[in-house]
Amino acid sequence: MDNQMSGVQHLAIAAAQFNPRDDKAANIDRALSLIDQAAISGARLVMLPEVWTFMGDQSLLAEHADPIPGDLTMRLADRARRHGIYVHSGTFYEKIEGDTRVANTAVVFNPDGDIVAKYRKMHLFDIALNADLTFQESASVVPGEEIVTFDIDGVTIGLATCYDLRFPELFRILTLMGAEVILLPAAFTLMTGKDHWEVLIRARAIENQIYMVTCNQFGQWAPGKANYGRSMIVDPWGTVLATAPDMESVITAVIDREHVAKIRRQIPSVTNRQPDFYRWPDPVLARR
């Protein structure tokens, strides 16, 4: 890992947590208002949650999907220009030309309103616990195929989304690509969130010695369906710097790049890897 540091030393990041439902227009108005609120806090980057434009009947995703570029991205770009900040869109459902499915897509805008990064969620949540508890995200969503980083003022930032959190390979690759911060918007459920959310976020931060900045939806969005909230910012030691309460809120923290470098010097686990010895077991390769 290159220890030579160029660019800014500190970077203020905000996460805007809220409770979107099936009223797309209301969701967009609320999100734009929260960006305004976060910008006042002095954040250089503001992030929204996962799929916040529409939380409703999965059969209607294509109807509520947005093209890139389109009206939604224009409105988010305008907020970035207005406040002179970077805006991470969270994710929204993206229209895909020639496909009935959509993508679960994050877009990052710079202070000029230009798109500087685009990431499609790679890992899709497909479960079948029993006849009454099934969910097939892949039935309506196309998985992404590209691992994405971008830079803000010399700071390399990686992108991931929700269920990606359970796949440590992605976070290690982003770290090896130079990421000091990884942004993760989510709609992590109440059922799993209460036991797994904080544990997984802190684990990804500790094992990769990075800042994890997460923005989760909170609250009930349909009968019997709720998201956990508790958006968090965690430092490379695993210390929780900020946690959102169980309500609409904006959390902020300052990323300190020297803190990343110091921890990587103290415990050089990323440097001490042994990639020449790592092998996928033959039975695993046979199933690929």
C-alpha cells in the first residue's frame, strides 16, 4: 500500500437517513430537503439511503425507475451545484434500455453537477426460507459487474450497497484499489439489522482499516415490513463515530486520513497479506 499522502487531510461526510415509502414525489422532496440540511453542516459529501425513490410493490419497479441522465439526476446535480458539494445519490432504480428489469444504481455528483462515479449493486438478495418467506431481488434487478472507486480532493472512496456488506471480498478489493473510505447506502431490514448491521460494518472497517460511512433507511414502509435505520460512521479502528437515532436525521463525521495511515502502520494486516498462497479449493472452483 502506498503511504505517500497527497490531497486533503480531512473530509467531512454526512449521511441523511429517512423513511421513504411508495410516494415517489414526496420521497424526492424529502431527500432534497435533507441534502440542504446536511450541506449546512459543512459536509463536503452528502449521501442518501438505498432505493429511496420508491419503497413499494416490487412489480412496479420499472414504472418508477429513472434513466441516467434524467429528471432525477438533474435535480440531484442541481443540489450539488447549489451547495458546492459532492452528492452521493444513495441508490435508485435505473431504467435499462431493452430490459424489463432495472438496476439498483448509485451515482456520485461533483460540485459542478457532473457525474464522477456510477455503481450498480453487485450482490442481489435472493432468499427462499419457506413458502411464505421468499424474496428474489434478481427477478426484477440486474446485478452490477464493475467494482468502482472515485476521488474527492485526493481521497479514494469505494462504493458498495446494502447486501454487498456480507461479501468481504468486495471490500478487500476496494481497499487494494486504494480506498480509505467506503460508502454504503442500505435498506437493511429490521429483522437482520438488529443482530448483524453494526457487527458487519465494524468488521469491514477493522479488517480493511478504512472508514465505513453507511446510510440506512429506517421505519415501516409497508404492513409488516420495516428497515432498521441506525446509519453509522465507523473509523478504521472500529470505533463508532456517529449513529443515527430511530428517526429522520443527518449524521456527520470527519474522515482523518492520517488516522487511517497510523492504524495501518500499527497493525499492517493489509500489507502482511499472503496473496501468493491464497487458493480457491478445487471443489469451489468446480461449482463456479
